[in-house]
Amino acid sequence: MKLHSRKSWIHSLEIPEDVAYKDPIITVTGQHVILIENYRMLMFFTEQEISVKVQKGLLRILGSRLYINYYTPEEMEIRGRIQTIYLEADPS
Amino acid sequence: MSGNRCAGISRVRIRVSTEEPERFLRLCRMRGMELYELRVSERTLYLVIKAVDFHLLLSVRRKTRAHIRIDQKLGAYFFIKRFPYKKTLLVGILGLMLLIRTAYSHIWQIHITGNSSLSEEQIVQFLSEKGIRVGKRKTKEESQQISLWMREAYPEISWISVSITWDGLSIRLKEGITEHREKMEESPCDLIADTEGEIAEIITRSGTPLKKTGDHCKKGEVLVKGAYVIMNDSQEIVRTEYVCADADVYIRYTLPYSRTIPLKFTQKEETGRKRVSLYLKVGSWYLESFPVPYGKGERTEETSNVTSVVKKGFPAVFPIVTTGIRTESFLTERETEISKEAGKRMARQELESFQKKLIEKGVQISANNVTIKVDDFNCISKGTITVEKKAERKAPIMIQDSLERNTQNGEQHY
């Protein structure tokens, strides 16, 4: 009931959902660039894997020669040869 | 990408050796730092940060027990810091800024587009007379004034736009049949003689002819009057109708022609000796790499301007600065003698070119009475050329004056 009322309130005010729920925005360009906005924290960083905690889940990027082109409090851009992208949702 | 995001900012390329690279990055993010080109290799981070953020790393370093090493310092701040002659550099930068400021505030080029009958030189000359020339300071008021001046001076301009560009003035204009000319054609006018001579032919379309074929006319004399006098049966003037005189009137006159070509003359020839030197010219100031002392015989110069090449690649900010290569060829004088036949040929060529010039001016040649005589020393061409020229000059009629004259005289004679 509480969730329903919040959803309807956001809908009636026409607030974008990514702003309202802090949902991540993941933009993939080809096989080499991935832009992540609204992320929470960087969990794991190697050349083969980068794990980023997002709202209600964990985003895992697997590949080779991965590096972060830029890393700011709002967004990060990952470059390299991307092979797999997982979005593991929290059990709750 | 990162290059674009932090371009122009002073930044440092660092390497961080730590057991907790992820924690190091999280702490950096918490402090609002922006990191670029982040790479990791065996617990060592390679990254670029802004120079101003470097002091924020101290607490992060302490917390993560990291070892930080600066690999490279990038950006203008570090470049200036490294530069040994800082004051000279500062003066140079300020001087350059001043020079650019001066260059931008003055007229270096005048671009003219859309002109067809008016030549570019004509317009530039006109502007120069008005004080608008290369090197003058740009003002907005003058650009507005220029359009007014141009409209007044050239009524054939139907539309003009003068704008200030970064390197000077841009004048865009359109030419057309002006209202003034149309009015002139509609308003009453007389056809008058441009030159003194004999009337070769007269065909009148409108107006009253005052001359007939074979008559002699003086310069400025009215040939066709732009008026019709209406008379009644008693031969009294009822009224006068004014029109713009229109007729084909050809005036025949003679032009004297006299030329002397000497058969023996002094000709200048190149000795073969040449000297090449580089030069730099700034306004009236001139600097040459190998200046040749003057007074050592005559010489000719061939100047190739390198600036014209520079202008193609770069905007001509300083067109008063020219550089180039100057080739000097030394000359000697030699006595030359030509044959009588060659002299005659040269005289004929000269006469033909004179006639060609006359035709280009719109004059018809009706007779050529030039004789070429050769003596031992000269080839003399002497005589007259008879030409026919169409009278095209029109003069407006002041109707009020004509009416007054009519009333005073009671009768008008044409």
C-alpha cells in the first residue's frame, strides 16, 4: 500500500524514475564502452573484471584489458574488451 | 575521451601501490575527486588526477596505507613552472595578447563582394579618400557611415551591407538599375554632344532634333531637344510637351596621330649576375639578409612574396608584415640598331594597338590617314584618324526655366 502510494505520487509528479528510485543507467556502446550512471560504489577492479554496486544489485562486467576511462562521483566510463555484463539483483 | 574531459587542466599522472585499491577509489569518490585513465595491475593503480585534488590524497593515503608516486606532471601550470625564463615568458604572452588585441581592433583587410560594374580598386580608393584604409582602427559608427557614403557616391548600388569582421571590413553590395537613373530616363532631358565634330548620322526616336546630317556641333551643344512645341493654326505656341530625348546621333571627328620610333636606341640587357636575398617588411620598416649596395650599376628586381602562401594556410592577421625572396638581376646598356623594315613593322603594330584601344572605347573608325615614313634615323608615323562616336550624354531640362523663357520671349526658337 505504502509502495503503491509512493509510485502513484512519483507518477503524478512526472519525476523520472532514475531520479526517484536512484536506479542505475547503463549505456553500452558497441563492445568497448560502457557508461554507468547512478552507481553506489566500486566493489572490485581488475583488468578482467569490474564489479560495481548499484541500487538493489551488483553489476559485473567481465572482459579483458578493462580500465576506467573516467571515474567521478556521478558516473564512470569503462573501456576495454567487454565480453559479459551481469546484473545480479539483491535477494530482497 | 578522458583527454577531452580534462583538457587544459593541470593534472598529474600517479601510481598508487596499495593492498586495497577498491577502498582507495571509494575514498577518492567520497572526497568528490575526479579520476581519469584508471588502470590496475597487481595491486597497483595507474591514474590521472587534477593537480588541485592532489592534497586530498594525503588522508586517503594514510587510511589505505598506500604508496603514491608521481609519474608525470601535465598541463600549462607545470610547463610555466618548469620554464626557466618566467618573466620573459610572461612579458611575451602579454605582448602577444596586446598584439592580437591591436590586430583585432584595426582594419587589415577590406572584403568586397557582389560588385560587378564597380571595381574593387574603385571602392577601396573611395574608402581611402574617406579615411578608411588598412591599419585604421575599427569603429561601429564608421561602418554605418560607410554605407551612407557609398549610397551617396554610387547611386547604382541598390543594396549595401557593411559589417565588421575579425580582420577588417566586409562590404556586401548589390548593383541594379537605380531609381535615380529610372527617374532620369523618365524626366525631360536633352541629348547633348560629348565632343566637337560633324553629325554623321541622326535617327530621332523622341524629342525635336536641332541638327541634321552634315551639321557641325560643338561640345555640350544640344543635339536633340526633349520637348515638342504644340502650335495652333495661327502658328502660336499653345503648349510645350516635355519628353526625354532619345536618338542615335553619331558625331564624326578627327584625331591627330604622331609617333616616332628611333632606329638606333639603347637597350638594357641582363648581365647574368644574380643575387638572391631574404627580406622582412613590417610597414615601412625593411630588413634584408644580404643588402646589395646601391649605385653599382643598374639592376632589376623580382620579388616573390611568401606571405601570400602563408595567407592560404593561416588567417592574415598581420598583412602589413610581409616576408619573401628577392632576386636581383644586374643590367648593362647596349646600343641596338634595327632595320628600316623592322621599324615600319613596329610602327604598324603601334598604330594597330592604338586603333584597337579606340574600338574598345566604343568608337568606330571611319578613315585612317596615317602615313609611315622612314629616314636614316627614325620611323615616323603621322596623320589623322577619322572616327565616329555615338552621343550619349543627357542633360535634364528645368521645366520652370523653360516656361519662364517662353513667357518672356513670347516665342521659342529651336
